Amino acid sequence: MEQTDVQGLLLRVLEVLHKSGALSPVEDSKVIEFHQPQDLEEILSDFSLNESCSESRLLELVEQTAKLSVRTGHPMFFNQLYGGVDKYGLVGALVSEALNTSAYTHEVAPVFSLSEREVIKASLKLVNFKDGDGIFSPGGSISNMYGIVVSRYKKFPNVKQTGLFSLPPLVLFTSQESHYSITKGAHWLGLGTDNVVKVKCDDRGRMIPSELESAIARASSEGKVPLMVNCTAGSTVLGAFDPLEEVAEICQRLGIWMHVDACWGGTLLLSAKHRNRLAGIEKADSVSWNPHKMLGAPLQCSLFLLKHGELLKLCNMAGATYLFQKDKMYDPSYDSGDKSVQCGRKVDSFKLWTLWKARGNLGLGALVDHAIDMSIYFLEKIKGRPGFKPVLAEYETTNICFWYVPPRLRDQPETEEWWEQIHKVGPTMKKKFTEEGVLLLGYQPLEYRELKNFFRMVVTCHPPRSKEQMDRVVELFEKYGSE
Ligand code: ABU
């Protein structure tokens, strides 16, 4: 097998990526070349690992991979709570991948231990936690689970040794609109999904504080211990922001840990114009934030931040002596590994550091403001336009949710049968958009509100969208939804 040195190989890979258009997709290219999984297996004929291949064949397969993968940086990608990658973030990701190390000790990750500290320091400043601490985790679900674990440790420090066996049932409170990771966390951490109370929301998807208070009182009267309230700052579907100030008042008065899942909406903290949407976050005990979502840091980039600096290490440390020796030649507080539940840990801090360093707070704030302007432009454009029916009357955040009513269903009474027809519009139009490769945009029902399938258009910072692109989405709906 012929061998190229690593530099030559990487340059060829970059060339392949560039030629395929994957690095900066343009509007008249396809956002996806969709194939059914079985057909894709046929197209990638020698994907099987039964036989090895030459370097040049490997590069052909890489080229095919680039061609057949979703262009998340395409102007018509609106499908998830993430989009294209920030170029400076990508630089950081490439460098940290190439240097291949684990983020547990300063010894093996000297610069990266500093980038982690620096990014955590800047993030703590964003949420205004004065003596806090934080850790990078493999995603928002895990960051939310950190909140549960640390809140439990704070209330019952012995839980680390004795487990849950001597404890009363612990209860988590989270809104009906919140992310499913709280329920998963309750299962994983032994609290049980029955001990997650879903607090009622208002018509904009925000937790209702009086409902929270009643739910807490109910749990206490049943002999259960209210452990943590999870607030959402930017919910997954509607983009709703819970009223943090009011929830903080309840949590402080009743001595309950307040966690804010700001995985999606936390990026608004970078905007001087929009950061007030998270007013009260500084009163929380902990926060999760995913810069890989709205901000465009390379996946995965998720932070768990907490106000009570000392707790993270106390809660998670196991003191493995082969990594965290007490007689090191440097200050061991630079070893972040024992604050984490992981041992081996990807260097996720550096890609956020490069992105933040290159753009600065003002540059990042401008990107956020622009994403918000574009999503408001889109919402205003579809309001009152024939066929478009927004789910929320008012703007929440850059997820714009709407039904599309094809001409044949317009001006009709909204009966159950009519809604059943509307329910089918989501999958039908998505199939057309995807098969043609013109637009990638998600749909979902919202069961707790008995809402039939609606579209969710998500605007992120990358690529920065233009009004013309927003107009194009409207045109595509009108074209593909005409029959
Ligand atoms: N963690 C929620 C992200 C899923 C989505 O992109 O909708």
C-alpha cells in the first residue's frame, strides 16, 4: 500500500473537502443528496471493513462521504439546534484533534488545561458566577446530569459513599417544555422517572411559577424531597425562556437547587441587546451551555458551570493516583480531570477558545444579533401570509415554529379532521424538500399541548443568513406546498 506522509495526506483531504463544496456550501448546491440507508450501502460499495483499501481509494471514499453528507453550513440548513461550523472553531478542533491528547492533566495537555480554565473563566463571567467553576462535558444532556449529581451531593454529601439507599425519594422539577435529558438523568442517576415533575407552562411554553410552587408543596406533603428545579432558557422546540427571576425567588426561599438548561439560549448572553432574556441566571446554582448550538462551535462543545466552585471537585473526585499524584512538579489545581465524571476526555475547550479569541465578545454578540434579526424578519414575513400559521403569536427565540396550510386546506373550519390533514403536511413536505435537496428543516408534534405536526425553522449564527435566504425558504414552501 502506497503511503503519503501525514502532511501530504491532510492537504489532500482538505482539497477533497474544498472541491466537494463541503467547506463553504453555496445556495445553488444541494443541502443534502438523500439516499435510503440500503441504497447508500450500495453506493458506498466497499464500505465494509472486511477488506482494507489503498490510500487513494480511502480518499475516494472520503470524497464520497463529503458529497453524501448533510451540508450543515448550507444556507438552506435549518434542521437542528446547530448549523455550520465557525471557521475559527474548526481551526481549534483540527489542532486539538491533531495533537491527540486527553484533557485530564496539565502534564499531557499543558496549553489545553489553560484554554479550559480561560474559557470557563469567561463563561462564568457571562453568567455572573463570581467564585464558580465548570467543566466541559460530552453534550448538554450530560451537562444537565452534572446539575442533578452536584445538587444531590450538596444536599446529601454522604450519597457519594452510601448511594441512594438511605435517602427519601428525591424529586426534580422541570417544565413540560423542557429537554428530555432531565428524565433520562433521573433514570441514570437512580431517582426514577416517576420522580420528575413536569410543571405546567403558559401558552408560550414558559414554566408557570405558581404551578411550580404548588408542585413542590405537593411533593413535600408526600414525604419526598424537592432536590432541583431545572429551568430552560431557550427550549428545544418553541425556544421558550422560563422566568428565571421568579423561579430563583422560589428556589432560594425553599432551599432548592436551581439549574438552568441554557444549552440553546445561553448564547444570547453574548449579546448586549438580548442578554436580558436570561435575567436572573446569576441567581441559579448551575447552568448548562452548548456553544456548539447557536454559536457554531464544532460539535461537541458543552459546558457545565456552577456557582459553588469547590463542589465540583469534591463531588466527582476519585483521586486516581496514577493520574493525580499529590507530589507533582507543578500546581495540581491545573489538572481538571478529577472534576469530571470522565477519565479520557476530548479537548473541547480549545475550539471555543480559538473562536472566542478571534471574534471577541463584540464579534460574537454581532453574530447573535444578526441571527435574531433574521429570525424575526422571517417570522414577520410569514405572519398573516396565506398558508403560514405561526404556532406562537409572539417571538421567543430563533426557532420559528409554524404550520403550513396548503391551498386545498385553506379557509376551512379547523376541525379534528382538518388537523389530521395538517399533521400529514410536515412529513410530506419534508420528504419533497429532502429528496430534491433544496431545504432541510424539521417538523414535530408537541404532544403535551396536543399540537399536530408543525415545522421548526432554526436560525443559528453560521452561516450568517440574509433576508434573501429567508425569502427563499418562504418561496420553497409556496412552491412545494402548492398542491
Ligand atoms: N439537544 C437538543 C437538540 C436537538 C435538536 O437539534 O433539535
